[in-house]
Amino acid sequence: MELIVTFAVAAIFMAAAAMLVVPATKMTLEVKAMNRVHDDAAIIMETIVNELSYAEPYADSTGMATSIQLIDFVNDAADPYNGYYQAVKYNDKGGNSAVIKVTTAADTEAVALVGEGKLLIAYDQIDDDEGTSIREKIDWSYGKGLYRDNEIKLGFQKKTGENIITVRLTVTNTTSGYSYTQETDVRCINVTEDKITEVAGP
């Protein structure tokens, strides 16, 4: 009889412990997902800030440098990024023409490697004076290991009267739905205010 009572009491305690383990495990996974969202946001924002801080006017296919260009305007009142531009064209500190944006279905090579909704820095093809390709177009992105279940959204705005681009970044965990948004002002030290322009089209 004593053994039966002991086993019964033990079973009750084990059932209670099991009921506590499931919520604790779920909470631990949620906290990990939140931490990863914040870590990804910090890494991605730092990358963008480093690129834009030293950005120079974008050089088109003719080699003519015009300006740092904010492109792909969002004109949708229902979109949290309404009034922002989705991409920025510039020359990096090495003189390479590039675009910072988020991967979409149109970026087939990058999407095949990392998926949609990821940071993409697309470097233009480089040709010599005779039009022969020296370097093919390069799509650079962090690998899948950084993002896991996270996707990003980007927005860029010119700060009126200053050589500053405001960068807005949202990182969302597609499994938990947790989302984090941050904004950072980036001073483009190599250009004056008039060399940052807003372009409606792509």
C-alpha cells in the first residue's frame, strides 16, 4: 500500500513538472528568436552604415558620376514604409557602383542562395575602356546562417538640408511573428547635401 501511495504521489509530481517544462521551453525558444532578431538588426544596420558613410555619387554605365540616388519610392498609405525609398544607388569607397536593397523574386541568383527578404548589395559589372567585362556583376549577401527564420524590410529617406540618409530597418521572425524596427541617421561624409537625390523610378 505504501509503495502504491509513493508511486501515485511521484506520478502527480512528474505530471506537474511536465506541465511546467512545455511553457518554459516555449518561452526559451521565443526569447532566443527575439535575441536573434535584435542581433541580425545590429549586424545588418552596421553593414549599411559602413557602406553609406563612405558612399560617393553613383556612376552610371557611361562612367558619369551623378549623385547618391534613393530609388523605388513607396507610395502606399497602408504600408509602414510609405514615404521611404526601398533602395539606394552609390559608389563605394573603392569606386564600385552598387545598390543596397532587399532581395525579391527578381533577384534570382541571390534568392537561390539566401531567399527573399534578405539584405542585398548588388555590385555592377565593370568594363574596360573598350567595353570588355573586367568583372561580372556581383550580388553580395549574408548567408542563410545569419537569418534563419528572419526577413528584413528596408527604407531610405533624405534628411532635408543635410548630407544625411535616414535608414529604417525592420527584422521579422517569420515563425514567431516577432518584429523589431530601428532607424539610424547616416552622414555621407564624402558628399554634400545636393549630391543625395531622390529618384521616383528604378
